[in-house]
Amino acid sequence: MANLQKPGEQPNKPGEYKEQGPRGGEVHKPRKVTMEEGDKPLPPTQEGGRTWKRIGPPKP
């Protein structure tokens, strides 16, 4: 299973993160965020129980 992280956690690696459902599934209109080295913790998701999944490196 993918490495899913909860809102408020410090990201394991910098990169692009996409909102995932409670069990790692796709969600309708997911939020996407870019986390850089030294950024604050992952932001809240649109609904409780959702997580963040790293989908790639940060975009330039």
C-alpha cells in the first residue's frame, strides 16, 4: 500500500501530495498541494478521515 500521511504530519519527503479517501481510494475533486523542504505540516483535508499521498517530486 502507498505511504499515506495524515493532515498535520510533517511530510516524509518534499513533493506533490494528493488527497486520498480514508482507505487510500480516489476522492471527487481532491486537493493537491506542493510541499517543499522546510515547509510546515500537511494541511487539513476537505473531510475528516482523509489522508495525503505523495504523487511525485515538487514541480519547478
